[in-house]
Amino acid sequence: MKKKLEELRSLSHDELMKKLDEYKKTLLSLPDTEKAKAKVIKKNIARLYTIMREKKAKNEHDGVGSGKAKVKKSKKGKPAQTKKA
């Protein structure tokens, strides 16, 4: 399993999306009686989403993100209030 995760993490975003599409098509084509296979495929889909989210977070942390401005948050975790004149 660890080796498979390393292989998945080494894939590009486009390759991950292709794999995701393959898993989704496989899941949709399974008959209702194949619940065990469906469970495995759903877990694989979740793994792919997790890896894509990890890569996105790493890119944003490295400054390669979407270019959106960060919202300054107060100590309570809510967006800071701006004062009106």
C-alpha cells in the first residue's frame, strides 16, 4: 500500500484526474451486487482526492497557489472586521 501511495503522489495533476475518471466510470458500471468492489473503488477515489488536496496545499504553501489574497483572521478564527469612517 505504501508503495502505491508513493506512485500516486508522483503523478501529475492531469494523470491523477485521468485515474479519478477511470475509477468513477468503473464504479458507475459495477452492478449493485458488487458491493465489496465498490467499497474498494470508493476508497481509491478518496485517496486520489486526498493526494490532490495535499498537492494543492503544498503548492499554496510554497507560494505557487492560486494568487488569491489571504484574509486576515482575528484571534477567534473569524475574518477581521474593517472599520468604516
